Amino acid sequence: MPENQNIEWKESWRDEYLKWICGFANAHGGKIYIGVNDSGNVVGLSDSKKLMEDIPNKIIDILGIGCDVNLLKKNGKEYIEIIVDSSTYPVNYKGEYHYRYGSTMKRLVGA
């Protein structure tokens, strides 16, 4: 299953991925998988326990929304699924608004 309007794969976590969560929330929702490469193969995470604590807290503290964050396992490798629901109000990341278009994320500018 390739990346698309509702699915994004990342090999490791970076706080800048909060922009993607913001973009999904402002669009139609979606899922981000951490520990999965661009081909959709699970590569695993070495720090999944810490990320399972950090990611939900950052989403709430920085974006002001709640998301389901699940620890999954495939072939003995752990990865994280973040399920983002579409928001009923505009969500911003540090004062910027983002939106998911197809398999890309764009910063919204203007009124």
C-alpha cells in the first residue's frame, strides 16, 4: 500500500512530523506509521517505549488535539501507528496551518 492522501510512512520520529499530523487533522484525517520505510516495509524502532510516551504528549501540548497512538509489531520489529481524525476546527503547528493534499503536505498561507 503506497503513501497516499491518508497514509504517511516515516523511518524514525522527528518533531517536525507534527506538521504532518496538523495537515491530516486539517484535511480528512489519516495515519502516520513511524518505523516504516518509503516502500512500506517495517524497519522497526529502537526507542519505541520512549516514543509511546513522548509522541502523544507532544501532539496534545503543541497541537491541542488527541490522537490514537498504537505500538504495533511485525516480524519481531516494533513500529508506531498514529491515527489522526479530521478536526472540526483549524489546527495549527506553532502558528502555521498545514493541509494534506494527495501524498504531500502544504503550508496554508493567506486569509
